[in-house]
Amino acid sequence: MAERAIGLAYRELNDFGSALEHLDRAVRIAVRAGDRHAAALARLSRAYVLANTGRNGAALRSLAAALPDLHGVEAGHGRMQRGVVLYFAGRFSESEVEYGAAIALAVEHGDQIGEARARNNRGLVRANLGDPAAAERDFTRAGALFTDLGFELAGVDVRWNGGVAAAQAGQVPRALRILADADADYERLDVPRPALLLDRLELLLSIPLVEEAVALAERAVTRLRDRGMDSDLAEALLFRARVALLAGDLDTLETAAAEALELFQRQRRRSWADFARHMQLRAAFVRGDRSPTLLTATVRGANRLDDAGWTTAALAARIEAAQLAVGLGRLPQARRLLAQAAGHRTSSTGIRRAQGWYAESLRRRLVGDRRGALTALRSGLIVLDAYRAAVGAFDLRAHSGALGEQLARDGLTLSIETRRPETVIAWAERGRAGALRMTPARPPSDPRLAAALSDLRVTATDLRQAVLDGAPYAGLDRRRNRLETLIRDKTRQVEGPGTVARPATVAMISDRLAGAVLVEFVEHSGQLSAVLVRNGRAQMCHLDAAGATRQPLKILRFALQRLAALPEAELERSGARAAADRAASQLDTLLFAPMRDRIGDRPLVLVPTGALHATPWSALATCADHPTVVAPSATSWLRAASRERRAANTAVYVAGPNLADATIETRVLSRSTPDAVVIDGPQARVEAVASALDGCGLAHIAAHGSFRWDNPLFSAIELVDGPLTLHDLQSLTQAPEVLVLSACDLGLSSVRPGDELMGLTAALLGLGTRTLIASVLSVPSEDTVALMLELHRHLRTGTPAADALAHAQRHSRSRGARGFAAAASFVCFGAS
């Protein structure tokens, strides 16, 4: 009994080698003494430690030797231990059977603690088997038993497992909610659970939220290293390696994987060591190793990962092994590996199903079945759409575009090979701004969220004033970051309606284009192309290398910023106007010269890609000569253009603080609109403005604005009591139909994989705004006022928004360099 106790103590200290030495000694002493019962209990403990080290076969043999000598409650504990080992081995169906037997024995003998523990464990197994309802029943019963027994901490552990199960089932918002509640309970009980960080990391990787995962992985590694928790530290290092792979940081991947491998080997955790080796093999693959040695190691590693229950990792390994085999000319082996991976098309989780479809597409391509490959890729993207639409938070949807990036890219490759523009635009749309195809989710009424938003406004106002006064502001900055994190985490717990619109087709686009031309830019293999849709037909146009546009775009934006900021006396000698003209001409030639004849004098609908989303389009001659609207995707343009126009409705004019011309601008505009609502001075507060915007036909906001590259969804319009952010706008019952933002930068968006956009522009279009006029640059105040007055003069006559903006921009350009800068900065987004 003493040797067994020492062995279990070493296990708690993560010294598995010493644990096994003492447990082996306990077994030998008991056998020598002829005490079969004591030997069985020691074997039970030994099996648990063996399972912890990944030696599942040895653990099952130890249990097989123990179980005949265990009876009653202890037999139930033995069956539960067998369930644990089978769970570690990934044999979930067998594990469920063992837990069922353990529960039956516990109930028969009145062992409530044993029943609660077995149900808690079986809940995780059932989640892995794709039965979340059964898992929830087990967790509910286990929680009730622990509550009745007065085991509050064990009850929190059950809820934690419920969060893990929700994550495994792809129920991200629910998992976030449960884990947040469990974390709060652990803090209240003053019980540290650093391993909770690892489950959060798994959730972040499932989206994937790469930047946040990098920061959290670093935090977890530091915290666990400081506490000397080597077992959890090894797992955190493995997470750090996985995050580094997604971030493209191969040096960190290799360093973290090597350290994790060393710890796992020292701890004799074989299955975990196999995962760490898998990460090292992936690093070699990404670095370009295509050797037979790597192929052999990857196939062997995939089999070991499968044996250990690392199903998703094994799936990724087989796909990479198949790609290696293709490169080495071993096509029969590649087909076998892909067929094995494609079996996951019916898997329990959406991400694995999508990967299974991806493997099937690769298999179809190997046999020359391009059509079948496209069908498989489409099926994978449909699975991912359903997964993404189940989350409600706009940022989670935008980040999750990375999940389908490879499938969409391969689909685009195959579609370009078909030389059919209709197919190309269909595939470009499948992989572009998918978050905007999903029905928006409105955040529920939450007092804590409302209080946090109110506190954020106060803090942001105090912070801005402290910066202006030159006062210390580090504490205010930290408070703002904490509040933003709380608001972000709260909104991420909202579930999505789960509905997704079809991607636009050429026929659907043509029905709405009338006399306009839609130009969708496509980047593929470093080449920029465009698909034109006009007169019911699509045409491909190959442009220059994608990188050719970067430098002129950078120069154009810089020159326009100079024109807006320089004192009048310095404008002429600065050379900024000449630099802007040269860069604009170069960019116009790169993007439009090959298609000018096909555009003619028609209005334009532009769908940019990548860095082109930040283009000041009206600075380009082709766009300056045509009414132009810009959309995140053809599908989002189609949705906006198809919205029924509202009957004449109230106009709202808002003037923000600390902007001398804003009140003049809104007062002048309101004179021509007798029923207009004007909000300025001390009345321009967030609640009043949001209330007025709700459902209005036309809204004009003249205020300072700021685009947050570090946190795009906290880009804001500055009002008297603080920032009006997307989180405030999401509470609107109906977004404004037409919204003009006479402020700096608010037309900008952060571009994520899959051309997913994050910022006020994309979010407002997703919430239902038909037309948004906003700037992609800082703007000169006086000339912006003149531009806005001219814009509204045309809008009042019923001129479509893009036409009205084009007229106003022509007028503004005639006012000199600053007028040119103001005109170039504004873009009409959505639909005219």
C-alpha cells in the first residue's frame, strides 16, 4: 500500500518513470505475499500511469490481470479505468461500453461518486462519437450527483468537460460560454486550473484565431513553466508548435516541437511524443522536403497517430503523405492514402468532414476526374459554411474563412483550367467574403455587455483626453484593453442562425446589372486576373503579376495623405500631386488598360481582392469617368442590389465633437430636408445616435473616425460620450439604408484569408445597409464639407448614390489639390 501511494504521488508530480517503478514494486510485493486483491489495486493504478505515458496496450494488459480479482464497487472502478485507457487509445465505442458497465455497477452498489465520475468521463466519449445530446445527459446527471454530494469543485470540472465536448462537436459559441463560466467558478473557488488555457487554445485553433492563439500559447507556456507543471507544459509547447504552423513561423514550430518531444519522452508519454514528431514532419514538409525518407516517416506517423486517437492529425498526415507520394511518382500509394483520408467525409466533426472531402478531391484529380474533384471541393465548402454559420460573432466568421482557403484555392485552380469564365467567377465567389453570405446574428440583451460598452466609452474618452493633455495614460490603456476583451468574449458566445446564401452566378449577376459592368479581380499563383460580366456574359482578362500593383498603390495612398495633411503653402513644392497622378496612372494601366474597350462608358461594379480593397478608386481615370460601386464580393453586391428600397423615410444628420465644420455641414444639409433629425452638440451621444439610425432611410455622420488595424471591429465614430462601434450598431433592429460617413479611414477593412473583411464597412453591409459612402484615407476637412454638400445636392434629386458621388467628385477635383485628395478618398460601397 505504501509503494502504491508513493507511485500515485509521483504520478501527480508528472514523474511517470518513478511512478511506474514504485507501482511495479507494489505489484511484485503483493504477488509475493499472495494478496491478489492488493495486487489488483496496484495494477489498476499502474494501468492509469501506463495510459498517461501512451502505453495503452500495456495498460489494458495490466487491467486484464486486475479485473478478475476486483468485485463490487472496486470492479466498477476497474471498468471505468478500462474506459479511460480505451478513450486515450481513441477506441471510443469500446470505451463507452466500459463506462456503461461502470455506471451500472456504481448504481447497483450505491456508489454515487463512482457513478458521477463515470458519467462525466462517458460524456466526453459520447461527444467524440458525435452524440452531443447523450453527452449532455451524462454531464447533467454527473453535475447533479456532485451537487447533492456537496462536491462543488467536481461539479465545475463537469461543466469544464461539457465545454470541451461542445468544442469537439463544433459548437464554438456554447463552448466559449461554458469555459468562461467554468473559469469564473475556478477563480471564485481559488483553484488554479492552468490546463483550462489549453482547452481555450484548442478552441482558438478550431476557428482559427491565429494571433490570439499565439499570445495565449506564449502565456500558457510561461505560466506552466513557472509553476513546474511539466506535463501540462509539454502539451502547451505542442500547442505553441501547432499555432506556429498556422502562423507560418517554422523556426518556432521546430523549437517548440523539439522541446515538447523531449518532455514527452522523459515522461514516457508515447502517444504525445508521436504528435510532437508529427509536427516536426509537417515543418519539414512545409520547408520543401519531398524525400522518400519523409514519406516513410509521415505514413508511419499517421498510423501511430490513429492508434493513439489523434484522428485529425492522422488525417492531415495522410493527405501530406499522399502529396509526397505524388511528387515521388508513387501514384498507387497516393491513391490508397487519399482513399483512407477520404473516409472522413462522414466524420463526426465538420472540420474533419471537410478535410475528407478535400482528400476525395485530390484522389479524383489523380484519376483525371476534374468534374468529380470540383464536386468534392464544393461539398467540403458546404460543410464548412454550415460550421461557420453556427457561430454568430462577425469576427469568428471572418477568421474562419481560413478553414476553406485551400479548398477554394484548389477549386479556383481547376476552374481556371476549364477556361470558362462562368466557372471561374463561381469559384471566386465560393472562396470570397463568405461571412457576408451568412445571416447576421444579433447579440442578446445582456446587462453585463451593456455595462462594459458604457464603461468602454467613458474609458476611451478619458484616454483620448489624457493623450491630448500629455498626461499618463498607461492605466487607461490597460483598462480599455480589458473592456474590449470582455466585450469581444461576450459577443463571441452568440450562436448564429445557421443560414447561408448561395454564391452568386453569372446569370444571377446579369439579372441585376442592367447596363453596368461587374469586374471581379482574382489572384491566383501570383497572377492577377479579372472576370468581366456584361450583357449576360462573362469574359476573362489576364492582367499583370499580382505584386505589380503593390508599389503604385502604396505611393498613391501616401501621396493623397500628404495632400490632405500639408499646409497650403507647401502643397505646390511638395510634389505630392504629381506623385499621386503618376501612381494613379500606373495603377489604372495595370488594372484596366486590357479591358477598357469592354468597359466603354458603362457604370462599374468592382470586386477587389487582397490589398486592392484599400484602393482610392476614384483617383484612377477609368473609375473617375464612371459611376463606381465597390463590394466585398459579387454575392454581397447582389444581395444589396436586390434589397427592396424603403419608402421615403426620415433622414438623420449627426455632427460629432471636436470637428469645427461638422455642425455647419449637418445644419446646411438639414435645411433642404424639413423632416430631418439633426443630432449635434451635447446631444450627439451614442444611445441617441444609435436610436436615430435604427431603420432610417438616409444617415449622414460628420465626425472623427478611426480604423483600428489592431482590432478592426473596434473601429469607431467619435461621439460626445465616446466611440460608436460595431458592437453598438449590431443592436439595431434595421441598419440605415444609405449611410454616409464623412470621416477619416472608416472605409478601410482588414483583409483576412478568403478575402474576408473586418471593419465597419463590411459589417454594416452584412447588417443590411444597401449603400455606404466612406473614406479609405484621412481627408481634408474644408474640402470634404464641400464634397458632402455637393453629394447630397444630387442625392436629393433621386440620383443613385454612385452617380451622385461621381458628380460630387468631379466638382471637388476642380477645387485644386486638396479637392482632388478629398474626391479620391471616398468610395461608394455596397450597391448604388
